[in-house]
Amino acid sequence: MDDSRPKLMIPGPVDIPEDVRAALAVPTMPHYGRDWIRMVGEVQEMAKRVFETQNELLVMPGTGTMALEAALGSALEPGSAVLVPVNGFFGERLVTIIESLGLLPVRIDVPPGEPILPEAVAAVAAGHPESLALAVVHHETSTGVLNPLEGIASVARERNLLLVVDAISSLGGVPVPVDTWAIDVCVTVANKALETPPGVALLSLSSKAWQLIAARRAPRGWYLDLRTWQWYAENWADWHPSPVTMPTNIVNALHFSLLNLLEEGIEVRHAAYRKASSIVRQGLAAMGFAMLAEEAYASPLTTAFKMREEVDAAGLQQALLQTSGIMVSGGIGALKGHILRVGHLGLARRHDYSVAFLLGVEAYVRRCGVALPVGISLQGLEHVS
Ligand SMILES: *Cc1c(COP(=O)(O)O)cnc(C)c1O
């Protein structure tokens, strides 16, 4: 890799392992015919193992937002009420999508940095028996909070709500057992924990989701109508299983990345993220930084930390980029200037990324006039083996 290029320690997109990048460079294959059917079929089968589902799984060109919009718009008739817990930027984004489709969001607001608790969802759901669906973000990437999805999912199950989950930045990084938790629509993308360049979204759909999709009447376009995708998957299965041209090089890279993940072991990969985040958090804490999220709800995939008084967020972000060649993210909205976010997905799960980041922070904090013992930021390495 080019050394002058910054290392990505942002929540996404992520730095991709070299063998996965190399898989992009194969000659472009057509999105039909026997070789393609085999490749995309294997991608679906491998992805189902990561989703822990037997549900049908679609691979669509585009982003995660596109897949969420396609699923909500295909399954729900305009005017339907949808419960939406919001504890950050991506929860707000869900509300925006829901409104744009003519659906009626029923918000459950939680302060950013705090988790969405199942009891809060249950209380609002009880007051809104007209609701047909519950749409929720699993890992709120804007704050690093991992919402307790298992409990939220049981509220949806008890009330027979269609459960739509934005697992865009969590799936592959932490367990998301789709069938066990009865997630009707689960959406992720290639370029977060699946460690592949951006270009495709993956979504699983339960039989309940397909029933609603089949019953929906109002016009809903063609491309983003999941009936279109289902029709091609069924009727052109042995030749051309998607309605449009597919980014076949991206799917080839995803095939490679999923093979790597399953070979390495999903649990081994999860442990690598836990370890990287733990090293970073212990080092930051040793330098006097507080974390935004309470430990019990902090995801191992993104760490959001608050500034110490002497340290300016934008200054630290700039210094990391210029001096250490590391790109991290700032806060969004009201958190801007108050926190920085460091991602652990992709190559950022490696030790050299964490160490370079911590030493860069340490040097900058010292430049801000704080006397820190040399190497104090690396003490997490001793405790995490
Ligand atoms: C990155 C992200 C998105 C946006 O995904 P796109 O692929 O850019 O549409 C949505 N939700 C969450 C939680 C994310 O982390």
C-alpha cells in the first residue's frame, strides 16, 4: 500500500486487506451465465452464515441506505405507522427515509451516547397499537453505542411488528443472529465489517416480510421494488438472477472477503475487534480521556471519546492525519467538537494501527502542555493479551 496514504481509522469505509483488493482487479465478468450464478450463489450462502439465517438474501448494487429505503418502501403501504427509536445520526436518517416514503414515524427519542432500552420501546409501542413495524439501528455509528437488539427484537415479536434492522456497521463485527432474534429485514453493506470496497448492500427478508411485500398495493417504482428482485431471482434463476447489471468485480471481492472471514472464523474476527477496541480504550483512559458510551453499551467496532479540557478535537484530528498519517472522524451534530470517533473495522483491527493512533494522541496531548509519562498510552497492550 502507498505509504503516503492515510490509514483509515474511521467507522467506514475501512481499509481493505490486500488480497481482497486484488480480487477487484480480475477481468470483469458478465452478470449472467454459469460462472456468475455460481459466484453470486456462493456469496449468498456464505453471507447467510454470517447473518445466521435461512431467509432469502439479496445482493443489490448500491448503499445500505438504498436497501433500507427499498425494504421499507416495498413492504409498507403509505400511511402506515412505524416505530423508530432514535439515539443518533443514523436513527434520524431512518426517520427521514420513513417520512420520505409517506410512512408515519412514531419516534422514541433517546439522548445520543445513550442506548435504546427495550423497556422504552415497549412503553411507546403499547401507546401506539396502530404501528405495523419497528425500524431500528443496531450499532449507532455516530456515537459508538451498540443498542441491545435482542431485547428490542422481543418487543417487536410480542407485538407482531415487522422488524427492520439497520445492521450496516454491526453485521460481521458482532453477532447478529437474524433467525434467533426473528429479524424480518436485516440490512448490511460490503464496506464496513465485511471489509470489502463499497458497492453492494446485502439484505435478508423473512417470509413475513415477503408476505407484506406481495400484498402492498400503492405504486412504488420498479428498481427499488423488491418484487422486481424476487421475480428475477425466481424466473431467471439459472441465467440472469438480477434485474440490472451487477458490479461483478465488487461481488468477486466480497466473495474473497467472506471466504477469508469464514476460514478465519467469525468468532475469531469478533474477538479481534474486541481486542483492538480494548487496547485503544485503555490507552485513551490512561491519557485522561473519558468514553462517550457507558462500557456495557460501547460497541467494539467504533470508539467515541470525549475531549480533555486542554485538547481541541479538530486540532487532534488534524495532528493525527498530518503527523501520524491516521484518519479518524469527528462528532456529528451537537457532538461536533466534543468527541472524536476511531473505527476498529478493516485493517484498523491490527495492532500497528492501534499503536500508531495511541502514540499520535500521546504526542499531541503533550504538545497541548499536559505532562504524560512516555508510553503511557500503550499500557492497554500489557493488559490485553
Ligand atoms: C454507514 C452507515 C449507514 C450508511 O450506509 P450507506 O452505505 O452509506 O448508505 C447507515 N447506517 C449506519 C448505522 C451506518 O454505519
